[in-house]
Amino acid sequence: MTDWNETCDLVVIGAGTGGMAAALAASFAGRSVLLVEKTDRVGGSTAISGGAVWAPLNAQTAKVGHPDTHEKVTTYLRHTVGDASPVAMQQAFLRHCAEAVDFFEKNTHVKLQARSYSPDYYPDREGAALGGRSLDPLMFDGRLLGRQAFRELRDPLPEFMVLGGMMITMTDAKHLLAVTKSFTSWREGMKLVLRFFGDRLLGYHRGTRLVLGNALAARLFRSVLDRKIPYWLNTPLQRIHVENGRATGVAVLRNGKPVNVQALCGVVVATGGFPWNEALRKQIYPQPTGPWSMSPSGNRGDGIVIAMQAGAALGTGHASPAFWAPVSILEKPDGTQVRYPHLVWDRAKPGLMAVNAAGKRFVNESTSYHEFVLAMYRSNQTVPTLPAFLVCDHDFIERWGLGLALPGGRPRDHLVRAGYLHKADTLDQLAAQLKIDAKGLAESAKRFNQFADAGTDEDFGKGGTAYNQYLGDPDHQPNACLGPLRKGPFYAVKVYAGDIGTACAIACNENAQALDASGRPIPGLYMAGNDMHSVMGGQYPAPGITLGPALTFGWVAGRHAAGAAV
């Protein structure tokens, strides 16, 4: 018999979207909950993400001009996810995602707004939508958390901030870049800057105007505080107790001492997947791989490994073990790294070309970040493509920037000296720096420029879909994504096969219950977030396909464990 130190109805391990959603769902069902987090911050991967939530059939789709149907979205999943995940899990997600969004909208601080125009990532496939399915968290005033909780909220990626702590969206960035060209942009830019400096004068360590995933994490955290759900930080999971085949509680390490917590209704594990577990990466990822993840460094697969020790089994049949993103890396003098995810800002803009070691293009540069890395791995089978190289000219970098190199004439020499940004007067000289084939690069640039002049990419179709064009420059014609590389100096950065989280995890059923090797549910053990085997099967159909299922199945897990109807 276990000697219990604490007792509650539900223990939730991990304070990201999946974990906090489960905690809130069980709390509103009348159960006592303890939220346990191994790091010193709340928010997990959500807090550093773009914050999109993919929730088809939500109540706002018609309002924003894209009425959805179950048949339409099911068709889209069939043509994108296919059999990479069980159809029953896909249908469970579609059955509950809108209901979960409505629940949080009605009962908590979580407020989401559907995008009026945001194409699914494969808009040419049957059943795709051009908007409505992806929602963004509304801006949140971080001051509403209180100073202590605001400091406990995980900070966003520095790349999502300017001026050393001011969060911005893509719309904000466009205003800031145009403050001298438009009165509207000047007015909006001044609002942002004045608010930020006001926060700093009041003693906040960063701006309190929270957007993107940081806003979603803050809204969930404020709701946890409102429900008076106790949360323990700096408390790693050590073991899941199992008695007579049922998960009955957990052993955690708190203040350096082991604590056994009995969970009368069950345990929800949502620790963020395994992107920083080197052994699991080598076992499950395609090769080569490396420490290139954009996820928090604490996401080391603890929950997955400990759940397996408790009898749970990894899922199978997935198309990919991770959700990919090309990542450039700055090595700092102190040995630390700054990683930049090339998600939606630069790759699709007119004038950027991606090449491999032969100097040849291998991909539609404006495709989704997930597809871009898949193309890197395919190309690498015959030509070294890890790393790949993003190449642009003077005009491009001045307008759009390139990774950590900011636009608008901002200083870049420090990035050149650090070896992050490569700069040369000619493409031949750039190829020599990159140690890639100069003739191949010259031929690729010549052909790329011909496509740019004609407005059609005959090789890879850059700018050929609504999703490509959505991320391009609408003022650039005849193709929003195609522009030439002609004006030196020329620039490049190396990009690696990074990820924004793992897709392979513990197999679960429609109630988010962990399954054993025989496919039977383990009573009392639930998974959520990236610790649950991806309902998308490692495919990436649209923006928000990690947070949408995390919110949904976190809610399902919390309610099912609490004995509430699902």
C-alpha cells in the first residue's frame, strides 16, 4: 500500500494548454484538482507558440464567411491525414472541438476569434476551407494576472518581441515597418510603443500586452487562478502509481522531497512530448537529427516515459514523428544558442530562394513549415540538404529581413561576424562561403529570376495556392511570392530540420485514456497535448492543429475523469 501524503480527485501533470484545459474541465465538474509543473513557469509550449487553435465547425465559421460542415471537414481530413491516425480519433476530435471551445468561451477567460481569411495548408485538396476553422486568442492584459503570476507565466520567444519585451503580431509588425509611410500605421505603432514603455516604467519585466500563444496561456492561467486550483511549480513527476491495473496517483519531487499524491479520479499527463529527449529522437526521428527544437527545453518526454513504465504504449502508424519547422541557429559567444523558426514571415515573400548543397532548389519555399522540412529530408537522400540554405538579395533583406536579421537597415554585421548570416557581393562568393556548388547556385538563380519575371514557378509552384499567396506580398505582382535575386550584396542563412513539437506519443482512445500494448484503456490514466499520440498522425493540415486537439482532449480528459458527460 502506498503511503499517501496528499489526496485530491484529479492530478494533472503539466501546465500547458492540455494540462490547464483538463484541470479546468474537472474543476467545473465539481472535482478537486492539483496542477503540477516541473519547471518554474506556467504555459508550456503554448506560451511560446503562435497561439492558433484549429477547431472546425466552431460557432464563428458562418459569421466570418466560411460556414463549415461535418462532411466537408471530414473529407479534408481524409485527403490530408488519411489513415495516419485512427478515424475514430479524428471523429472524436471533430465531435468535441467546437463544444470545448464553447465551454471555455462561456466559463473561463479563454476568448478566441475565428480568422476571416486563413487558408488550410492544402487549400487545393477537397474539403479545405479558406477561413473560419482557425481561431486566435484575443489580446490579454497581463496585469490581470497580478505581478507574481505574471512572472510565473512563461515568456514568449524573443523573436515574437521587439524593443526587448514588446509582443507583436504579424499585423503589428507591418504597422511598425510602415510608421513613416502611413498615418494609420504611425498611430497604431505609437500605441504599441507607449503601452510598452508605460509597462516598463511601472516595473514589469516585459510588456503586459499579451498576444499569440502567450495570450492563450495567460487566459488559461487566469482561469486556473479564478477557480483557486492549487499549482505546484518546480515539481517533476517521478512515478505514476498503479494498483490493480488502475492509476491511483503520482510520486513527485517537491522542494527536494518525494511526495505521494493520491488521485481518486485519475491522472492526466500533459508534459509536452519528447523533442529534447536525445535518446528518443535518435530512436524515432528520421536521421540526421539534432537539438533543433523550438519547444521549451524542459520537454524531455518525462510524461511519456513514465506513462510507459505504468503500462501505456506508444502509438503507431503516424506519417511523421514530429511537427517540423526549418530553424536557423545563432551560436552566441557564451556557447548558448538562439534558434529562429522560419514559419510564416520570410520564406513565402517574393525574392527568397531555398537551395541544397548542390545549389539547386528542392522545394516550394512558400509551402508550410512542416512540408518544407519533409522536403529537406527527401532531398537529403540524394544531395546534402541538412542544412539547407535560404538565399536572398539586398532589396529583399531591406524589406523583409531574413531570420534574425531584421529589415529596414537595422544592424546586421554582428550576425555576419557570428557566422549566422552570410553576406557576399556576388552569388559566386556567397556559394564559396556556404561551401555549396557555385555553378548550381548561379543556374538556380537565373531560372528563379525567369520565373519571377513571368510570374509562374514552373519547377515547384511557389505562389501557386491560396495558402502561399496568403503569406506572400499582395502588392507584388504578378505573383505575390515570386521576386528576383539580382541586386547585391546577397545574403543567406542555414536552416536545419527543427520541430515545434512531437507527434508520436502515447496511444489513446476517444476519451483520452492511455492504452496498453493490447489496446485496452488503463483506468485512471489520461494523456493530453503532445503526450497524446497525434490525432493528426503527424500530418499538418492547417494552422493550430496542435493546440486545437490539446484544448479539446484536455477538456475531454478532465470531464471523463470527473465522471461528467462527454
